[in-house]
Amino acid sequence: MSGAILLAAGGTGGHLVPADALCTELMRRGHAITLVTDARGTRFPGLFNGVDTRVIPAATLSGANPLRWISSLATILRGRKEAARLIREKAVRAVVGFGGYPALPALLAGRSAHVPTLVHEQNAVLGRVNRFLGPRVSAVALSYRDTGRVPASARTRHVGNPVRAEVLEAREQPFHAPSPDQPFRLLVVGGSQGARILSDFVPAALAGLDDAHRRRLIVTHQARPEDLARADEAYRASGIRAECHAYMVDLPARMAAAHLLIARAGASTMAELTAMGRPAILIPFAAATDDHQAANARSFVEARAGFALREEEAQPHRLAALVEGFMDSPEALVASAAAARALGKPDAAQALADLVEAEMAAAPRAGA
């Protein structure tokens, strides 16, 4: 097919993972792809392998310092100019943004070039960049049907949040809950960049379990590099079998093998939990913009797929009680896993690709 599709995403897992899933689906359909991101976005192993990747200038318009605003605006305009050059070079037919400030220059350039521009929102509250662009782009693709802070004039479509192929493969693996005398596999995930509170709070909570429950536990814990030794020592001190990692390339396989997760409520984590069908205890990040992680967790909890503890109410004894309840009730685990799976949108990548192709088909071709 002539012309490329430009994917623009901020350099975090929450933005890049769904962009990579869409990339895979569009390439399967014969489209050429170019990724635009920031320097962080080039450092995620296993994503966008072999895909043309460009880093362009970008900045966030935040804070109250007018000099910083002027500097940021100049950077965005420089990034827009570079993106416009790339759009001409690649004969780009559509620009798809996945949020984060590095997506803004490419989408602005796409609008100026009169090519279809779409944004995908991973969270249950529209992010700042997507909120600004919502009324100005061809379509806004939503992961949650009841996404908050969507401009009234935006053209929306509920597609779900695309996940990696390995996650979808795990969806077909049946969930088996252990009996109360069998080992219990617990996975602790703090998001693509770890979470310090989980490295302190979770080991302390699990240490409060009685000997019989602690002996059953097999914990895999993702933590920041600077927190690994502390978390590992805490588990060893309480006699809990545990391995701690800063990054897990095989995270989908570990999720599939887990009986229960303790996790943040980031967009990719929620999409993978529901696509795969795994129960979880969620601890939303309290400082997330617009409290979007609490919003992400709401439908999961309402469906009885698991529980959520806000950071301000996350006491070790409360988490210990929830973990113990799941360990003692295989029936509750199975029911929660089924509820999580029912929330999943395993066809999200295909639905988003369909939307991109529909917008391209509806747009006038250059020279037509």
C-alpha cells in the first residue's frame, strides 16, 4: 500500500504497548508504519521491533512559569515542523496519537497536512493532550465506554485498549485456582516504572499473614531498581519465597501463571487483566492526573473481578485480609477471574485498525 501510517506515543508503557499492538495489526494488513516518540520510547525491549522510529522535539505545557511556557511552545513548534517534514517524506495517510506530550507535534502536523488524525485514550478519563485535541481530530477512540472529560463535540468510538499477542494467547488458558493446601502464586506489578509504595507496603502486609499462609506463597514482584534489594530482604525476613525484578519481558506469561495480582490500576495493566481474565487487588496511583487510575479500577471492582484500596486507606492488615480471603476461597478466585475476563476487549487492536482504515478511506486522496 502506498503511504505510511504515523503512530505517535509518549515514552511510557501505557502509551507504547497499545501503539505496538495496533502497529502489529496494521502491518499484518499490509500498511507501512513509522513511530514518533521521545527518547524514553526507544528503550522498551520487545516493542516496535524493526519499525522505523523517529524521535522529534516535544514538551509539556505545564506549570506557572511563563518563560517555561514560551520555551515549551517553541519546542512543540519545532517538533511540529519536523513531523510535517516526516509526513511529506513518508507520504503519510493517517496520524494516530496515543497520548503523552510527544504525540502532540505529530498530530498538529497531521491536521495541518489535512490527513486523518485520530487519538486513542487508554484511561477512563481523557488525558490532557487528548482532551485538547478531541474536538480537532477525525476521531477519538475510547478504551472505556463511559470515559470522563470527553469534549461534547468529539467524534468517539469505543474500541477497547489493544494488548500484546502474548496476552491474548493467555486468554485461552483456563484459570485454575489452587486448593487451600497448594502453593499460591502472587504477582506484584507496579507498572512499567515500578512503584515504591508497593515495594514497602506489600512485603509488610504479607509478613502479617500466619505461617501457614506465608508458606504457601510464591511471590514475583516487579520493583524499581533502587527498591529491589529492600523488597527482597523484606520477603526473606518473613520467610516468603519471592523473586524481585526491575523489568519482566515475560510479564504476560507471569500474569497467566499467577493466581492473584496486586497492582496499580494503569491502563495497560487493566487491559491485560481483563483480556486475560485474572483477579486482582488494585492500589491506584493517588497522584495520577484527574485520579484516572481510580476511574480505571471502578468497573473492575463493580464487576467483582477484585478489590481496590486507595493509597490513603491502604493499611497492611487490610491488604493481608484481602489476600488471605482469596487464598482461602478458590471459588472466589474463579468467580473473580471470570468476571475480569468478561470485561475484556480481545479484539481492540482489530477494532482500532478498522477505525483507522475507515477514516483513511473517507479522506480525499492527494491529487484527487
